[in-house]
Amino acid sequence: MTINISIVGKPNVGKSTFFNKIFSKNISKVADEPGTTKDVISESFLFGNEELVFHDTGGLKKKAKSKDENQSYITKECLTAINNSSIVIFMMDANDKFTKNDKQICRMILNKFKTLIVIINKADLIKDEIKTRTKYFNYYFENLFSDILIKPHFFSSIMEKSPDVFLRKICSLDQSTKIMISNNKLNTFLEKTNNSHRAPQKGNFRPKIKFLKQVNSRPIILKAFGTRLKGVNKDYKNYFLKQFLSHFSIYNKVVIIKFVNNENPFS
Ligand SMILES: Nc1nc2c(ncn2[C@@H]2O[C@H](COP(=O)(O)OP(=O)(O)OP(=O)(O)O)[C@@H](O)[C@H]2O)c(=O)[nH]1
Ligand SMILES: [Mg+2]
């Protein structure tokens, strides 16, 4: 199987250095100035049974700064690479602040149902303690992306020996998008969740999810059937989704659960 992976992020964060590191060759031009990569550079290799195709893209800039022709070309090329990939690596500089723009880019990637891997590069240049920076980035990914389970990875594309850990992660994340979970397993999960924390009462009634069924993989979509489900509030939906993600160990991607007010899923 072929897995397409795009490496994206702001200019100069080290995308091309990381790309070259994967292939242990200087394929993509690296320079200490933003705007070095313009055209998407693609290269592939076999990792186990998988053909991994990496796409190194030019740096993305905030909309206001993207007016010039050069930048709009880079942005367009980058978006095409994202659309053609199932996995997107979003790279940041470890000393950078997490901005609204970073949030928007990650959200855009997730909304396209891509698997998102976040790499905080240049870890060797961290001025604070690594613990402080880990807390800083974890905070944003836990709080701004409350509908997915994701943890950023710190890395140094020039100091660390091998990016193998990411190659293994890519393969396992790709596998996890193909799953179809049996009704049996889903309903064991449902019973456990209902027993520990059922949806709160709305008016005189209490919603009850009675049956859970996966209707699609890539993206993973589930239907939750039950009574009075229109009364399930947003907090409970988020809670239920998070419980689902951790129970089935689904990381780095969006899962959709549709609540269907219907007692009998077969009707
Ligand atoms: N200290 C340190 N420097 C790094 C690291 N990764 C990349 N660099 C340096 O950062 C600069 C930019 O690296 P590039 O790989 O060209 O960055 P890029 O993200 O591809 O940049 P654009 O193509 O302009 O978007 C170069 O001087 C690299 O040597 C790292 O992990 N640590
Ligand atoms: Mg580059």
C-alpha cells in the first residue's frame, strides 16, 4: 500500500531538513532563510510493506502576508499536496508561539479528514526547559482540539539520529484509519459508558443511547441510536466522543458520531 504524507508548516521551521533526514540524502534545498522551498518535492521509499511517499512543501504564511504571487503559488501547491495525502505532518519551531493561524491550519487539515501529526522541531534550540515547552504545546492541543486525541512530538532534525519513530507512527496511524469496529465491541463500550456516566436529564426526560454502529471508515463515522437523543447536550457529546477515542485508541484524527433519535436501529 502507498501512504502519502505531506510536511507542512510556516517558513524556515525545518521541513526540508526533516525531509532530507528521512532519506539520509540532501534532496530538498535547505537554507537559513524563509521561502527556500517553492515547488513541492516528493520522494518515496519502502518501509516494511508500505510505500511511504513524502511531500516537502513550501512554507505557509498568514493570509495577510500571502498576497504576493510567489506566496500564493506556494500556498496553492501546498494545499494540493495536503489534498493528495492521507497523513499531514504539521511542523512548528519549538521556540515559536502557538498562534491563531497555527490553530486554523491544523483545523483545516483535520476538517479534510487527514491524520494530523504535529512535530515541534528544533528542540535542540529550546531556551526554556523542555518540560515548560512540552506543557505549553500540550495545553494548546488538549484545549483547542477537544474533539481529537493528539500529542505533539518534540524533535531535532539536525541533532537526532533517525526519524524512524515517525515512520512507525505513520504506518500504525494509517492502519487505524482502516478499522471497522464490530457492533459487539461498540456495544460493550456503550454499556460501560452508560453505566459510568449517562447523558444528563433534559426537562422531564433523560436521553439514552441504546445502540452504536460504525457506518464508515476513512473517515470513521458512527451512528448512536436511542431515545430522546435531541436532548443530549454538547458537553456530553464531547465526553462520549473522547471516551470512544480513548477506549478504541484512535489518535490524531477526527471521528464523527451522529446521534439519531430512533429506538430501533434496524427500522
Ligand atoms: N538548530 C536546528 N536547526 C534546524 C533544525 N532543523 C532545521 N534547522 C535549520 O533551520 C533552517 C531552515 O531549515 P529548512 O529545512 O530549510 O526549513 P523549511 O521549513 O524547509 O523552510 P522553507 O522551505 O523556507 O519553508 C536551516 O538553517 C536548517 O539548518 C533543527 O532541528 N535544529
Ligand atoms: Mg523547505
